[in-house]
Amino acid sequence: MRPIISTLFLIPLIVAASLTFAADSVVDRWAAALGGRDKIAALKAVYREATVQVGSYQGTLKVWHTADGKYRKEEKIATYSNIETFDGAKGMVQQGVLPARAMADAELEVTRSKRFANWNAILFVLFPDRYHGTVAIKNENSLSFKPDGGIEWQVQLDPKTSLPRSMTHNEGGQTITVTFASYDTIDGLQFETEIHRSGGAMNPVIHFTKTIINPEIESSLFSIQ
């Protein structure tokens, strides 16, 4: 008969192994559904354009994201315009014709996570050691992640496709939910083509019209002159 103490000693190891398998399974399914770890790992930057619908108002969106966590967003809706940049440490914002300014601490907290919003979340979840932070598995179809100094994002995968169905975070005391309505294949990778954002002051519907993988990017893009 095997001693009882030996069996008890094995229980934590079995539990730890199960949790590791679950984490690997959820992330691996997500990565595979997007196009595979190798393709994602080879990605250096993504540029996207979109149309934006907010009620009866229409606008445009241009956004650049890099695999090392830099981003730039240019948004115009009716008379509203906004530019945001993040160079990995410093965030800048310019609204309309006002002078550009450095982001406040509360804005930076959101920005440190916003750079991994929507499709770009996989860049953090697959390689959290690059950016320092945590990834926590909730169940077989959901997880959360939180970059150091940032805010937490909740990701819900579609059980059938293993692609993100929604992402949720708290911003300024409001719960913001982004729902992914459709996807398309671009250069062997699955990208969302329509998303719906709800819970904030504006609840836009965004239709992506152009995606360029690994475009040429100047470092000056991630600052506002």
C-alpha cells in the first residue's frame, strides 16, 4: 500500500499541473484561432484604418501598434478630433487645436493597457514577460490580463471559434465592453472587422477598412510635435 503522506504530497503538484495546462490551453487556442504563435511572434507592427459611427455622426480612425507596446491613435468624429501617442513610457494627447500635453497619471494607467486593446491583447497574453504583468485564467473560455502600472482587462473567447467575443475594462469608474461582431483573414491572421463599444459617453461602432502588417514606422510617430 502506498503511504498516505505520499499521495497528499502529490496533490499540489497535480493541481499546479492542471492549472498550467488550462492556461496553456486557453492561450494556445486563442493564438491558433488567430493564425498561430509563429505568425504572431513575427509581427512587428500593425496599421489600421476604420470608419466610426456614433449615433448619427460619422468619423474616421487611424491607429498604429507595435509589438513592443508603442501606439498612436488619430480619431475624428464630426467636429471632434483627438490624437494619442505612447512611446512605451510617456503618453501624449492633443484634442482639436489645443496644444499637445503629457498624459496625467490616471490617463497613463489606462494607456499602459490600452496599447493592448482589441486584437493587440494577444501580444501581451502570449508574451507577458516582455512587458511585465499578469495573466490569469478564469475558466476554459475567459482570462484577464494586467500590465504593470495599468488596468485589468477581461477577455471572453467564443467557445466555438476561440476568437475573442468581448473584452471588458473599467475606465473612469465606468465599465467599458467591446464586442467583436466579425472577423476576416489578412495575410494569414484573423483580425476583427467590426467592433461595438458600450458603457462610456460615446458608444461607437467601428468598421475596419484597411490593415497593413509590418508597415514601415518612424519612431517620431509616437510623439506629438
